[in-house]
Amino acid sequence: MSDELAQPVLLFDSGVGGLSVLAALRQVLPEAPVIYAADNAGLPYGQKTEAEIAARVSGLLGRMTERLHPRLVCIACNTASTIALAAVRDVLEVPIVGTVPAIKPAAALTRSGVIGLLGTEATIRQGYVDRLEAEFAADKVLLRHAAPELVSAAETKLRGGVADPAAIADAVAALRAMPQGDRIDTVVLACTHFPLIADELGQAFGPGVRLVDGAQGIARRIAWLTRGQRFARREPDRALFTRDEAGLAELFPALSAAGIERYAVF
Ligand code: DGL
């Protein structure tokens, strides 16, 4: 028997990054039942080709949607969204919300006119990002840097470890070293993993730099698309991983803090 009120919102990422989106979603829709899906077998997406990411994300979301019947799917991953959003929308009937690098809000906030953008290698080379830059930041300078080591730093932190200070310092130094990098006053965190280490990044950049991400906007979009719907959480929210791996249990405290109390391998 289908239970429409208990139909979940499916949040999907390659790893723990989508938890930054989940935190924002809890603020606006605390009652929404959530399934958090992490494709840890595919992590990191940032080092994969466009074809690999598109095939992997469409295939997985197709199977997950069939089995889990979500009311809405959120691709809580910039890499997957900037590459595969259109393809996923083509094949799935369910509403899909993607994650867009927050270039538009950053362009509205910057005073110096120089914006930094940190993302994965795959994200920063996307035409999707070029188009956002052309549309919203044509009169600004946008400096992009790929920081895959920050994905590992966030994964480590959420497992109870310390986000590698050298990785954080290197990412900040790389942006600062670009032409006009010393004038950056706003940094787009264009990977959902990075808000999880916002404190560390904020300290490394210093007080004159504002960090911007898209989590709140995504949460508002989900609330808008599900407006008028009712929610009931019949059982504790759960996380699905695509691979059982050593050390997965180290994530449980962070997941529990995010309101996820059950775990399974998909
Ligand atoms: N969380 C993903 C993003 O927003 C990236 C992590 C990865 O490289 O898999 O881009």
C-alpha cells in the first residue's frame, strides 16, 4: 500500500557532501522524510570523465527511483548536477532539483568584483559554469580553482578526523596566487562537501572573505516544489551507500547528528 505522506525526498551525492544540503533542508522542511544516498563506490566524482559521471548518476538514480519511490530527487552534488542534470531529467518522471554553483549570489555580494570559486576538477571545466559566469558575473572577475583534496578533508572531518590544514592552506594560496587573487572578497563553495569545512576555510581566508554556497537556495526550491504536500516520518530516516567499506561506521555519529539513524547498502 502506498503511503504518500511517508514518501521520501531522496538526497544524492557521491559522499557526505550532500549533508550540507540536508542541514538546510531540515531548516525549511523538518518533517520531510529523507533518504540520503551516497555513491561511495564512485567517490570521487571530480576525477571522473563527463561520460562516466553521466552514466553512473543516471543509472543509479533510475534504479533508486524505481525502488524507493521518492516524491522528489535532489542531486546534492555540483559535479553530478553540472554534468548530468539534463540527462537525469530526461529519463525520470519525478521532480529533480540540482545543485548550481552559487555564482549569482556571489556576484551580488562582492564589493571588490573579484570572486573565487572552489570546486572539483570536473565541475570547474563545465560549460554550465561558463554560462553562469556569462549570465551573472560578466562584469566581475571569476577565478576558478579545482580542490579535490578538500573533498577528502571533508570526508575525514565527518569521520571524526581533522580536515587536513595543508590541503586547506594550499587551496586558499592557489586562489590568492592567481592574477587579482589578492582582491577576492567572496568565494563560491561549488562543491557540496566544502560547506562542511567552512569554518576551516573561513579561518584560512581571513575575515575579509565571505563564503557562499547554494544549500539554502536548494532547500527553498525543494520546499517550493513540494508546497501543499503533507509529510509524515513513519520510520527513522536512513542512509544508503553503494558500497560497504571499512570505516563506514565512523560516519554514523555525523549521520546521526543529521537525523539519520539507519544505514544500508544499496
Ligand atoms: N560533493 C561533490 C560536489 O558537490 C563532489 C565530490 C566528488 O568529487 O565526488 O561536487
